[in-house]
Amino acid sequence: MEQATGIRLRRRLPLLIAGAVALGLLLFSLFREMGIVGTWKLYQTQKQTLEENARLRDENRRLRKEVENLKTNPSYIEDIARKELGLIGEKENVIVLDPKKDAAAVPPQRKGSGRP
């Protein structure tokens, strides 16, 4: 009986060794520095970088248009001054309303509306 087990083991030993070597090579190729996992991470980083480059390219294009408008378009400059700096034109008046007074005002009630 022991002899039969030894013979089976000898027949399977090369197959077991080949399987262990194949498993070792597979694990090595997966987890080494530039293995499959490293390559996947590198691909993801490249994808993010390309997306950021596209976003920055669009932003640069928008900023170039804004610079051109600021250099050549007086009405654009006036709009920016009104929106961002709160400036007004020469013949304009500003009416400042107190939001607290508006909120505290009670609306007039109608008589005979049928509501309690």
C-alpha cells in the first residue's frame, strides 16, 4: 500500500511542481511593480490626467476669451464693474431697501373674506 502511494506521488510530483511554478509566476506577474495591478493603476492615473488636461484646456480657452473681452469690450468691463464691484453709472440712482422692514410689515387683511 505504501508503495502504491509512493508511485502515485512520483507520477504527480512533476505536475505539482509545474503547477506551483505556474502559480508563482502568475502571482509574480500580478503583483510585481509593473505587473497587471501596477499597469491598471498606471492606466487609471493616465485617464485622470487626461481628464484634468481637458478641463484645464477648456478653462484656459474661457480665460483667454475673458482677457480679450477685458482688453477690447468696454460694455463687458462695465458689466463686470456692476456685478463684481457694485458700481453704478453716472445718471443712475441706487435705492437701498431695508429687508428687515419689508419682512416685518404685516399685509393688510381683507374684511368679510369669510376666514377666521
